[in-house]
Amino acid sequence: MIDAIESGEMVVMRSVQSELAAAYPEIWPDFVAIKGKKYRDTPMAVYDAAGQLQGTHGTSLLGGIPDFAHFEAVALARSMKCRLVSAGKGLAHCKSIASKCGIPDGEVANINAV
């Protein structure tokens, strides 16, 4: 995973950096040491698209399940035309959102598969 981030093959949403640190404490020092851009900020158009996805496929905007970050991840992956990689509950939520949007199952992958 570190090699993929260093090469630019994989980007990390800035909004999930604390989750990444908590989920993978053993690689966090290597992640922090990566030089250059490792985060992908969400452009406003993608943020708006995520809100529309949440309004269509989620629960209420306040305290909804799945979290807004999962809708954001799906919208960002769609805009970048790339696979979404996640783990845990986030993976299950992203797969559910993607299937409701007609995104093929293979476009959302478990981080262990990378």
C-alpha cells in the first residue's frame, strides 16, 4: 500500500486520515514519511455530488448512515474513474452505495486485495 501511494497509483482522501492511522498503526510512520502529495482533497463539485447521492440513497443528512464520507468516497472514485479501496464497515457501506448507483461490484475493493 505504501508503494502504491508513493507512486501515485493510490490516493488517500484527506477526510479519512485519522481512520487510516487508527486502522493501520503499524504502517502509519511509513505513511507520514511519504514525500509529495499523498492526499486527495475533494473538489466542491464532487462534494455536491456526494450530497446528492446521500439524499437519494442514504438516510437523513444529519447523523445519517452510512457516513457522508462513504458517499464522498464513492463520488470521488467515480469522478476520478478509479477503483475505490476501503475496509471494514466503510467497505460494506461503499459497496452498498455503489450498487445502488449501478457501479459494478468490482469497482469497490477490499484494501487487503490491493
